[in-house]
Amino acid sequence: MSDIPPDNFQGLAQLQGILTAYAPDIVLPLPDGVLSFTYRLVVELVRDCLAKYQQGRISSKYLEHLQENIRTLVQQAEEKSTSGKLAFFTQLAQNVLYILERAAGSLERQDFEPLPYNLWVLDYSEDPGEAAQDNGKKRTGRQAALIGSLTPERNPCKTDYTKIKLFSNGSFGTVHLVRHKDSNQLYAMKKLDREILKNPKTLERAFLERDILTFADCPSVASMLCSFPTTRHLCMVMEYVPGGDCGSLMNILGPLPVPLARTYIAETVLAVEYLHSYGMVHRDLKPENLLVSATGHIKVTDFGLSKLGVIRPTSDTYKPPTEDVTREFRDEEILGTPEYIAPEVILQEGYGRPIDWWSVGIILYEFLLFCVPFKGNSKFKTYSSITRDDITWTFDNRTPPPDAQDMITELLRKDPAHRLGTGGAKEIKMHPFLRDLNFDNLLSKEPHHIPDFKFEEDTGNFELPCGGYQHIDSEEGDTSEGNDWPESLNFISSSQRLSKLCSTNTRVINMKNRSHLQCVPQKVQNTQK
């Protein structure tokens, strides 16, 4: 039997108690980027399961896939987390798995005995019935201890780094070249303004970006070393990718040669495939967010607008309906760089992973023709062009080769249900424009372009925008004692890369900083304002 009538599985409704008490919009993120990310994913899986339960769409294959994903997340959290304190997350995951296993086991019986609340409520010290009804407001000693155990044992801070120069300036903050004092290695420090982060949605995006960068382990995605607050900023220390971005590269080279454009797009596809496999949707793919490494390969960066959805299967074991993929998010936000935004976002019809493939199509067009296919002299006219206009193939006497034209056409289908990539990245990899590439060893191939450096601290491959965004950048008064403002709560996080980089006798526990860390997951204030 495949489908489970919802009336037979009242026990699945107990997942609502978990979602109510521990959803990311109820509690602040955990002070460990890896655990925070995997925790978010489990909650999204619970949310998806509840939605399907209410719609009567639970199936045996779906439950099997769901349990497999959660077990994999637990394993990866254990491997990647630097805190060594997994009690809160593993307890949550085990309780969800217990409910799902009982549901799967009742397929033949066609019944489902309600799960005793005291098996899944994490706070055993209070009445479980009350805990399920208090919307996460009550947090007692047991749960506080679990969250407190996640506090990083080695706190990175601003004084670990020497600032060298500013090399990027965006709407949410600045990026500086810094040198790690202990290792003498160069890094990029992204500094987000505290004033901007007073907006709850912006603060939530900052935490999600931190979690994505801490968890991500893909050579085509920029990685993060650590994060921490100061009195004026939230800081994220990331690998420095010295080759600049593809937008700056095109301003030097003009349109890219077809072999180079093909390779860059293929490596971008690898990055997006990795992100989508964990439910991440970038939402702001553009040449400026594709960095060129010292060895000439692409790294995707800037996850400040990213969304996190549900992990989808990479095999054919369980195929989600097209509607689940193309209309995964129903918010009405129109965020991103206008020329790269997909039509379904502009029309506010709901959107999902296919919006990233639309952006890849725009980028490929721009690589080859040195312009975007849809543009107007205002944001409104640009949006109108995206939703209504056809593609023009010749610009300044340049025309893409036929196989590139076909791939761009398929990526820029205005209906996401028919867009190349909606069925998975393999659709794009098999397209004639990319078919001759071996994606298994793509990053080991000799690149078509190696960036040029005059000296180690050369940032000349980046074009610093003139004027525009104004950010507080004075070092005076901007200290590492940044835990006294609520927005910085639990932002300190270290990746495995930092643990491997730093010697144990260099980084010591900063007891003063630890005492300021809030251990109890408090309600996020003013989220509706």
C-alpha cells in the first residue's frame, strides 16, 4: 500500500508539538553553526511531513526517505560539529524518528497508537501536556542545560585578526582582507552592520548565512572559518578567494570565450546541485557572486538572501510532485538583483529551487553576450521584460553557438514546471552544451583562465564600488566585547577548519564572553513588526 489515509495516523499530529516548541522562528539559532543548520533542516522536514499529513499525501516511500534524511543529518552533525555537545539536536532527531518509525510500521495494520508525550517532549522536568500547549514559552532547567552545552569552548574574536584593507562594499555591510595572527593566513571578513540587523528578518538571514557557510563542505562553495560579534557588527571570517568575481572579470575580458563560459557554468551547476541537495536556495546568483579561486575554479558566495527548504531525494526512490518543487515557498518577497530574478518570484506565484536555474541561464547569456537578456530603465520595466519578453540572440554582432542558445532557452522557460533543472541538476549536465564534460573530475582539469596576482595581498581582481552604500567602518570603539546586545546572541561559531588551523595553546576559553552568551533559547521579539 502506498498512501496512508490521514485519519488513521493521528499520532503524526504530535509532530506539531515539536514544530510549535522548537521551530527556528520561535527560538533563536543555536551557538554552533553546524548544529543550527542541521536543526533547521530537521524542523523543515517535520513541517513538510505535517503538511503532507494534513493533505492526505503520506506514503511509505516518503516516510522511508524522511527517516533516511534525518539519520544522515544526525551523522553529519556528529562529524562536523566542533562543540562536541549534541544532546539537544540528537534528542530532537530521535524523537522525530520514533514517531515516523511507528507511522511506517503501521502501514500494514492501518492504525496508529498515539505516542506518549513524555517520549518526545525534550523538557522532562515539566508536565508534557502543558509543554505541548505553551507554544515554546516555558524553558526549564533541563532544556536550558542542553542548549547551554552547545556553547563553543573556544571563542574566536576580532583581536585574532589584523585588518589589511576593504575590498568589497554591499548593502548589508563590508568585506575586508584580514590576516589571521596565529597562522599568518589571509581571509575575508564580512562585517554586517548592527543597525541594519535590528530588522528581525535581516538578523534571521544573517544567522542562516552563518549556518550555511559553516555547514557547507563543497569545493565549489566558499567556506567559512568562524563567526563572532563585535560592539558594532556581526563578523564572518571566510576563505579569501583572490581571483575576484566573474562580473569584474567580464569588465576586463568582455564576453567570455565559449570554453571558459562552459566551464564556469558547469562548476556553478555543481555548486547549485550541492546547495539544492540540502534544501538551500541561493536566490541571488549573479556573476558578482561567483568568485574565481587562485587555481582558476568557481566558488559560489554570498548567502545573505538564501532560503532553506526541505531536503529532496537525489535518487528516483521518491519523486516529489512538481508543485512541491516549483512552489515550495509562498512568501511574497521579491528579493535579489532585478535582472536575475525569476518570473514566478516577480508574479508572486510561489517559487522554489528552479529560480536558481533561471539565474544560471541569465548568467550564461551574460557570459557569452556581455549583457543580460531582460532589462529596462527602471526596476518595474525590468520586471515587465522578464515576465513578458522573448530572448534576443544577437547583441553587438555576437551570437551564442546553437547548443548554448538551446540550453539558455530551456533554462529561461517562464513556467518553472517546464524549466531545465526542475527535475534535478542531471537534466542540465546531460544537455549537449555540457554533455562532453566529465563532472566527476571537473575541478581537477586545468582551467582556461588563471587569475593574475602582483603580490600576496593584491585585491586588484575585485572592483570596489564607488559611493553608494555607507557603513560604519571606524575601528575606534568597535571591540570584541559584542555580546551585550541581543542581536549578537549565540552568533559565535567555529568550523572544523578553525579547529584544524589553530593550535590548542593559542585559543583559550574566554570566560567573560561565555558568561554573556545566552543559554536559554528565548522567543524572538517583534518578529511581526
